[in-house]
Amino acid sequence: MQYTVQKLARMTGVSPRTLRYYDEIGLLKPARISSSGYRIYGQPEVDMLQQILFYRELGFGLEQIREIVTDPGFDKIAALQKHRQALCKERSRLDDLIATVEATMAAYEGGYIMKNEDKFAAFKKQLVDDNEHKYGDEIRARYGNQAVEESNRKVLEMSPEKYEEVSNLSEKLRITLAEAFQTKDPGGKVAQQAAELHRQWLGFFWDRYSPEAHMGLVQMYVDDERFTAYYDVEQPGTAAFLRDAVRIYTGLK
């Protein structure tokens, strides 16, 4: 079966303009151009469009998708398996949120008393799931499965009071680190205050603290561009500055 842009658009719900744009950026090229100048798509292109839409649904950017699907080693079956895993996680997340909404409605209607902790359980679970999706492989490789599972458990069991406490501490750390960065002195008083606040923040997630683990974490902030982007969003160089401050704080080289 072959499709023109218009036929493919009607079948898939993707606009003709979008299909033409995908062609222009090299994301989805037609199988051929007809003698009349029409783009013609075959079954491989239809299958690839489905993959592209899966990745879009999962939040990938077009440039990311292009790099993935044009890789010579791209495996459609393996990609579908990953899509399924991601979608099952999303379904589980939505089920948790729906259950929370229903329980809250029942509580408002007088069916039963809902504990405050239960009102936020789904949101904390989503926080853990997001961190696992973004950083899970790196964190587990560095600290081991047991340490990560313990950290996740602490988040899931965190009381509303503790959650508010760690949120306030995170904001205090952000402000202090920004002030310290302006001094350009990682060994200065304000920078060392930031390092101490960072150690306190870790206490909400780690069962055991060690200077070596602390130093390893802030080094990862520099080595991994995703962490670097988070810390450098307002002031480039902040991640490296925090690492240098923690190096002095811990006394490690």
C-alpha cells in the first residue's frame, strides 16, 4: 500500500504540514517522489511514523527522535518493548492519581476519613518514578541498587511535614549557593554554608552519609550534562562551584 501526504494524513491524524516538515528535517523521508512531484510513502515509512508518534507521546523532542530512528542500529522491536514499558508506567501513574482523586472525593462526601499522607502519596511516587527515569541507571551504577531503593523508600514514606521541611531546605540551598557563587570563593564562609546545607539535604534521602559519597555525587553534577544543566540554569558554572565547595568541605582531593 502506498500513500500520498494527504492519504497518510487522513489515516494517521498527522497534518500534511507536519508530514512535510518531518521530510524537510530528515525525520521521515518519503519512499519516493512521483513524476508529478508528490511524496509517496510505503509501509516502512508508515511503521516509522508510528515510532515517531510513540516517542512524541513520551515527551521526546524531534531532534532526539531523529537521532534515535536514523541510527543504523535502531531496533524497532526493542523500541516497541521500551515504549510498552514506558506506557505501562504511565498507566500505573494515572491509576494512582485516579485512585487518589476517587478517595479524596469519597472523603469529601463523608465516606471515610482520608489521611493527609495518602492525599500526596501518588505525587511522591511520581517524583520517584521521574527520578528513576531520568537518572536511575547512573545513580544505581554509582551507589548500588540497595542505596537507591532505600532513598526511594524514604521519599515515599516522607510525612507532609518532612516534605515541607526538605522543600524549604532546597530553596535555602538554592539561594545560598547563588550568593556563594558571586563570591567566586568555594572555600569562603557562604560557600561552605552551601556545602553544609547540601549535606543536610542529602540526609533526607540517604540513610548513611560519607564524605566520599558526597564528593562522588557533586562530581556527577559536573560530569553529567543533565545535572549540570539543572544547577547552571541561572548561573553557568554553579555545578562546578558546588563541587569545589564540597571538596573543601569534605577535605577530599
